[in-house]
Amino acid sequence: MIKNKTRNTIISKDFKLLKDFRSKSKGLINSNSPKTVVFYTRFGIHTFGVRHPIDVIVTDKEFRVIAIKGKLKPNRIFLWKVKGNLVIESEKEVIGKSQTEINDFLEINL
């Protein structure tokens, strides 16, 4: 489960942790119905090959939200400051429904 501790809201009840290079490279590419995926990366992602807009949340090592991008369209690039390293990609509207904002703290059972 991924929970926004600051707002006491649920971001995702289940997610898939992507560990290897291949799964991280694929992410939500060619997914017909985006599910939540979580992975570590350095400073950016792309949505080339993603079929639907997605929400992206980036946290630092303390799970503090340092960047968000709602409804990131296919064929786009999203970059952030290097201090973020955990990426949560999910279906669109998750950021709004969970009221997640910059500096919120998340709870993630990895």
C-alpha cells in the first residue's frame, strides 16, 4: 500500500516494485490499463510508448514528495532535481484524489 501520511489518504492499495533494468525500462509502456508501479531512478522518465496519461510522484529517500506531474501525456519527458530517486507511476487522477502535494510524506511498504 502507498499512503500519503500528511493528508491521511491512499495513493494505491497495491503496486508493483520494478527492480531490474528491463522492467524499469518498460514501466507502463503498452499497458492498456495503467496500474501503479514503483521504481528507483535518478532524474527523469519518459512516456514514449505509454498509451494513456499517467500521474507521476517522485520522492526523496525519506519518502518526502519532491516532484509531481499529473496527467503526464504519452510521448513526453519529465525531469526533476537529482535529490529524488523513488518514482511512483499510476493512472491519472491519483494525485488529485489523494490530494498529494510537494513536501507531503508518504508511507510505502516496499
